[in-house]
Amino acid sequence: MYDAYGKARDVFGTWNKAIEIAGYEPNPVMFAKRYLACDGHQCDSFAEKIIDEWLYSKNIPHERSVPYPEEHRLTCDFVINKVFIEFFGLEGEVRNYDRLVALKRKLSKKHKLKLIEIRPIHLFPKNKLDNILGSLIS
């Protein structure tokens, strides 16, 4: 998918323009579509919903959208017992997003926060959350 995304962006300028030219309705803004997880949490993407529901299915209490120290505008996707978990789904695809990822890593290091990074390959085509987050099960 990432190869197709990059090629479409090269040819049409943006992914949304390529989607529009193909006759489909593009996303109006990044993270515009929200998903409701079975525990009632609002998720910014389908991938976040998968992660949230995995945590719920394992009875792992978790918080959503927790602010980072110093940068309260930046939030972490999930926090479990002071462990920060981020889904970096657009890393390497959107420059501004990459800057946010770098800042989150910097803040995590500065404040000695354990940061677990999840990427699309950890969810698709096969869910590998048991391997990545299994240590959080008590």
C-alpha cells in the first residue's frame, strides 16, 4: 500500500487528489473519521480501534489520548501503567507527521517514558499484538 501511496502522490500531488480523480470521495482532513471501540473509546483510525479492542479483550485497563509531559497539545494514543503506546501509521508518508513522531520520541526519552511503537505491519495482514503487547498482560 505504501508504494501505491507514494506513486499516487508523485503523479497527482496528493493521495486525496488521486482518490478524487478515481471517482471516490477523499478524506476531508487527516483523522476526520472516528471509530468507536467496544469499550466506548473514540479512536482516530481503524488501526487504533483494533489496538483498543485487543487491549479490552485482554482485560488490560488503558487510557486514550493522554497528554505528553510539557507538550499538552500532543497526546499519546494509549497509556497503560505509565507505558506509552503509539500507533505510528503514517510514519514516512507525511512530513509533518514525521516531525510529531520525532517530538514524541524525544519527549519520551527526556521524561524516561517507556514508548512502544506500533506500525501497520504489526496489524496487517496478520495481527501481531500478542507479540508486541503481550508483556503488558498481568
